[in-house]
Amino acid sequence: MNLQVILGNFALILFVLMVITGVIWFLDVFYLAKQRRAAADRALADYDARNAKLTADGIKVDNLGNRAAIEANLLRQPTWIEYSGSFFPVIALVFFLRSFLFEPFKIPSSSMVPTLLVGDLILVNKFTYGIRLPVINQKIVQINNPQRGDVMVFKYPLDMTQDYIKRVIGVPGDKITYENKRLTVNGMEVKYAPLDDYLDDEHLQYNKQFQENLTGVSHRILNNEAAPTLSLDGVKKFPYSENCTYKYEGFTCVVPQGNYFMMGDNRDNSADSRYWGFVPDKNIVGKAIVVWMNLGNLRRIGSIH
């Protein structure tokens, strides 16, 4: 595993920090603290013996303050142990929450406009598709499978250090056809209802906006009339590419078992399964469930549609 992969895997960094601070915390609780206590007891015994001798010789000794200071000093944790003990429970809690329950993400691009905007802070459910071991992302408990229409976060197949977010268009076994900017799933044409044109603030242009009913899941999409249905030059070689046939007007793909076909809602401004292929189950991170904050637009707070 190279440095780029390590730096791109925040879960791995958290795991390493948790292990290091945890080992130090356990070592201190079960060994080092006892060593300090034993050393303090010996020092205090010597101190008491000296004071007892002085008292026997008729010298008055007021040793309560000194004795307490000596004991506190000998029992004090070294700074590196004190900080490790303080950080360990916090790191462990964060690691558990983001590994098994929920993880925050920030939307970096406009590929999911109008559903998700650049700057949206979203919360991803990590357990709805099954419980996975952190770091290695190995599923150990099956719960649910991704469904068409889900907005899903996953590891980009061409670079596992990157997290992508797209909408599930096809599940294993589905036949997906995209021609003239319209979807057909298993021979059934997806229904579209026109909406008011959408102003793209990033490119200062209007795009056609539709309400797409993807086999029962209704959501908005954008189309740029000036863009081609598919840029064949952008199609890469990918696993199971033999399941797809491409032409200028579009393509047809059969989703292999254990894989999913993903597309962005901003159809003509999204690099997705049309170009780099299917998303294996092992790459799944979780289901996007809510926009919990957008510092530039508080009205964005709410559900994902």
C-alpha cells in the first residue's frame, strides 16, 4: 500500500491513531500506573521513615504538605501518556461512528445537480447496505442491497482513494439503454416530465430540467441540449466492458452480478458508469440520506431526493 492510498484513506489513519493511543492507554492502566504507584509507595515509606527518625530525635516535622506533593509528583502521568489517554476514547468513538453508522461527506462537483449542489455536506448511512469491516471494507453482515434510484457513495473503481457519489441506475442483471438522453431499463422506457429550465450558476447557462421516474423513484435531472448524448472518446476500458455496446446515439449495458451501474443527475456533466464502467459491491461506502449543512445556503438542509 503506497503513501497516496494511506493518505487518501482517512479510516486507516483513524485506525492507526486509535491503535497507538489505545495501546498506550492500556499499557498505562494495567502496567505503568502500577509501576508509578509502587515507586511512590517506596518513596513515601522512605520519607516517613526519615521523618519518624527526626521525630524520635526530638525534631518537630510538619510533613503533610510535602508528603502530598511528593506523592502527586510521583503519580503524575508523563505528558505523552496523558495526551494519549485523553485522545483515545474520542478517536475510538469517532472511528466507530464513521465506520459502522454514519459518515459525513462534502459534495465537490456538480455531477449530481440539481439533487446535490457543490458545498452540500451530506450524511451517509454506512450500515444500510450491510456491515463492513473498516479500512478493508469487507462485508461481514448482509442487510440490504442498493436499489434503483438510491444516491450512493462508493470508491471510484479507477482510484480507490477517491469517493464518488452517483445515483444507482442499474442493479445486477439489469439491461440499461441510454439513447438520445433517455433511459430504458429492462425494456421499459423511463418516464420524463418537463420542468422549468434550471440555471447553472457554475457555467451561467440554462439547462433542460426533467422529473425522471426511475422505476418508481422520482427525482430531477438536467440535460444540456448542446452536448452530445455520449462522448465516445471518453469511454475507457473497464472490467465487463464486453457487456456493453456503444454507438453515437448512446449505449446498452447488461449489469453483471455483484455490480451496479451509476449515473449522475446532471447527465451531460457527469463522469460515471457510461465512461469508466460498473461499481463492484466491494466498493460501496453507503447510502446518502440527508443534506445536513450547506454554509452558503441554509435552505439546502433536508432530505436527499
